[in-house]
Amino acid sequence: MGNVKLQLEIAKEILHRLEIARDSRDLSDREENFRKKLKLHCLGLASFERTIARLRSRILYLREGDANTSFFHQQARFRKKKNFIAKLQVGEQIIVDQEGKQEAVLQFYENLLGTVEVRDHTIDLEALGLQQHDLSVLEEPFSEEEVWFTVKKYAARSSTGTGWLHQTFLQNLLEYSQG
């Protein structure tokens, strides 16, 4: 891949020059095609650059976390504090106790999603002559074999554009599982 930051800067500079030329004259079909492809390439490089930065930060985080247990505990306390809901306001009432907050959240989602109501009428599919299907298999969890079959089948497809990263991930996953 080379230096992504340098490639991105070069692509942006060429795009900038094409935009300046576009302001003063009509671009040829080749130049316009090149400009469009270059924009897509810039988007891909920018996404790749963000991914690299995110992976570097994770590596640093893991390195610091492995070497320093107080760092790990600071992160765990921060996470717990961040995820904690101290109080909820329901209408004019402020709820601070755990049971009250649980009940308020449950009530909110029940109101949002509704509850199952008993139907007054039903449809008899047998009377209509429609074929019935046993769909209980859809509620069963996926087996490990089904997951690996799907991953292998998907990884075998060729991917174009920026999807190569996903394909590479799947191929590495397969190699890791087989190795």
C-alpha cells in the first residue's frame, strides 16, 4: 500500500488542480473520468487512513493495558462510570433508585413497542387451501458448521473496490482457523 498519507496528499493535490482547470475550461471526457475515479480513490484512502489510526490506537491501548494494571483499572472504572445511569426523568418525576429506573425503562419500551393483544379473528389457512410450512427451524441457533460454510463461501467471491479489506479479513480468518 505504501505511505497512505502521502498518496492521499498527492491525490488531493491532483484533484485540486483538476478543479482549478475545471473552473476555467471544460474538462475532456478522460479528465472528467479521471477526476471521478480520483475522488473515489481519495475516499478509499481516507477510510483506510482512519482504519490504520484506529488500529494503532488499539495496539497502544493493549500495550499500555498489558503492562500496567492501574491503567486497566482506570479504564474499567471510566467505562462503568460512563455506562451508569444516575437518574431518569419521567415526565416531572426524577427516578434515582435502581428498581424505579428498571421499571421506567421497561414501561418506556412497552409503550414504544406495544404489547401483544389477543386477536378477535383469525385466518384458517387450511380452509383457504394454502400450504403450511414448518418455520420452527428459523428459531434455532446457527451451528458452527453453518457459520464456517457461509464464511468460506463468502470469502471465495472476488471483491472489487474498497471491499478488498473485508475479503482479506475473511481470508485471514479462514487461514487462522485452518492453521
